[in-house]
Amino acid sequence: MARRPMVALVGRPNVGKSTLFNRLVGERMAVIDDIPGTTRDRIQAEAEWLTNVFVVVDTGGIEVYQPKGARDESPLAEGSADFIPQIRAQALLAVEEADVVIMVVDAVTGVTSADEEVAEILRRGSKPVIVAANKADNMDRFNDVVEFYALGLGEVFPISAIHGLGIGDMLDAVVAELRKLPVSMEEEDESDHLRVAIVGRPNVGKSSLLNKLLGEERVIVSPVAGTTRDAIDEQVIWHGKPVTLIDTAGIRKRGKIEAGVEKYSVVRSMKAIERSDVVLLMLDATTGITEQDQHIAGYVMEAGRSIVLIVNKWDAIEKDSYTHTEFMKRIREKFDFLPDPPVIFISALTGQRIHEVLQTAHDVWENRHFRISTGELNRLLREALAQHAPPVRGGKRLKIYFGAQVAVDPPVLLFHVNDVRLVHFTFKRYLENRIREAYPFPGTPLRMSFRPRDGGLGT
């Protein structure tokens, strides 16, 4: 599978890299805030210009030493100062992997000592660099960007990421550099593949699991709750097949979600669930199952996604011969609304049972696409009706004439009946349980629709 060309956005914090990223990819994917240090991990998405498709990578700022009194001196986002070495490492790794680098600078503050140090880092590399002087949204700033030629990185493009000014000229230069790259002989494989979202409360080990699955430090890992703020897509090749892994920000209780950056991060986590096939809900063995774990699982079901429960930090608790059994019992009680999800007890720290995670997710995904033949479904239907008579309402008994599976991903079953008002939720549950006895669809919601035989509105 051919790799898309990669364009990395780098620069010191708070110059507008995330705003430019959102402009290039055409949607608000990166979290934006006026406080420096908001973006911590690399996030990436596809962009297109003049029929050229490439991957844009947003990074945390390359934070360098700021002398006291520097004109760009400003506080980092709360907690981000603790991650300066990791933010820097992530940005440098993005530069190493990129085909073209866009160094974003601030036309308002002009050249700073931090810009000069970032430029020195980029000059030591071999990648083509394009300088984007952001916030040049009036003629004076537009003319003042000539001072950035002193960085010695080549042509400078005055832009305004927030207003879209100058973006076209900058992208023309990017595409000109990309066209110099060797042309791959392989076409991009656009076939569908497994997408797995890793979700859970803050600090349950989501990023640690992702790093173990990737086999490298692709996202920042920290014991401080709330480190990951953006939904991050990474692709791995598993048994010769691509699998997209989506790390997400921790989802706290609604009343505890702070306005601003955290609110947007949680929204992105919810959207990550919606664009995945299988969701890995991580639980913390040291704190047990919480109401928030149940709320997140409920949202996964509402979104129609399949779910696998991952009990992390299993190595950190004292165990006896009953520990596993008791924990499983609590899981079944707390998550009795889930369709028999697979449960894996792991340690993302030590790698214990990590090898089971993708295999289980893939098995669930395959079941999600399984189709019951019409003949088999109606055989199960006849047996279920013979063992449990349909309900009667107002002297009228429910009759189910015919059933068929009309969709997969998730599976949808359609039943033709005499009157949909006679379908009580308890009988619907009974029918689903009987079907799952033969075809479990583990961790996957089973949609059941009932329609009158005469073609009227159903449920």
C-alpha cells in the first residue's frame, strides 16, 4: 500500500499551527485555544490541493529556552509545561517522517529567539522547508514578513490561517515540492478496513495501550490524567491487513467537563466512536467499574458500534484464585445492557495479553459483518414462536410472518408482522436472545425492526 506524502506543521507554541491544520484539512479536527501548548500529540488528516492528496501532520510546538523578557514570552496551557520534552520529541519525529515541512511563525511578534532555534533545527535536516508567516491579516503585517527571510529557510509566505488569506500560494509551493518526490508504483488501497477506537475515562492507560500496539512511542504517555486531548489516528499492518487505531481524550462526567479545550476534546472522542467499527472500552482494575464507564458503554451502543472491554492494570492488584471470577461477575452485573462483550485482562505497562487485543477486535469486526441466511433466520423464528407464544393485546395476537437480515455493520433484522403495536419490548428481547444463542454477534448491537405486512410504518 503506497504511503501518502506527508507535510508536517512545526514551529514554536501558539503561532497558529492547529488553526492552519484545520484550514488545510477542511474541518475543525485539532483543538484550538489561545493558550500556548494546547496541542500536545501529533494528529494527522488528509488534505488536497490541485488534485494532489497528502497527509498533514499537526504537532505540539517545539518549545525552546525563552530568555526572560522575550517578546514572545507567554504561559503554556495548564499542565503543558510538564510535557515540554515530549512535545518537542513528537514534533521532531514528525519532521523526520515528513516529506515537506511548513514552519509556522507569527507575523505579529516577528522573528523571535525561539523561531531562530527552531529554524536551526530545521536547517540541520534535509527536508524542504516552507515558511508560513501567520496572522498577516493586514497590509502592514503583510509587508513586515520579509524579516523572516533572515531565518535562512527560503521563501516566506504571508498567510492568515483564520481568514484563509495566502493559503493558495503557500500550497502551490508545497505541491511543487511534493511533485519532486519519487512516484510510487503502487496505488493506495482504498478498500474498507478495521477501525478501532480506544476510549475510556482519563488516566486508564489508553495511550499506553496504543503505544504497545504500535510498537513505538507515537503518542505522549503520562500518568497525569487528561494528557491526550485530540483523537489521533494511527495505522498498523496486522497479519498483512491495515488496521486504523484511534486514541482519544479521556471522557469525564458531563458535570466535570470544563468549558473550552476539554469540551472540544470530549466531542472529538465521541466522534471517534462514531467513525470506528469496534470500540475498546478501557477499564481500570485498580479503581473498579464506575458509572462513567457505564455511560461511555451506553454511548457506544447508541452509536451502533461493537465493543470490547479491556481491563487494564491487572498486574497492579493483589489476586487470589477468586479475583478474576469476582471481577467478571461485577462486569456482567454492571454491563448487563451490553451484548455479551469480550473481556480481556491486560497490562499496557508490561504488555501482558496485549497480543489478544487486535485479534479479539478483528473477530468482533468479522462477526459484525456476518449475515444470517433468510432460511436459517426463519427457522430460528419458528422455533422461538413455538416455545414462546407471541403476546396478545386487546384480544389480538402478534403474528410474525417473515424475517430477513437486511444489513450488516451493524446487523439489522427486519420482521414483517400483522401489527407493530403488538410487539412488546419483552418479546423483542426474548427474540433477540434466541437469535443470539445461535449467532452471538459478541459485543455488537443487533438492530431489530418490525413492519406491517401491508407496507405501513413499522418500528
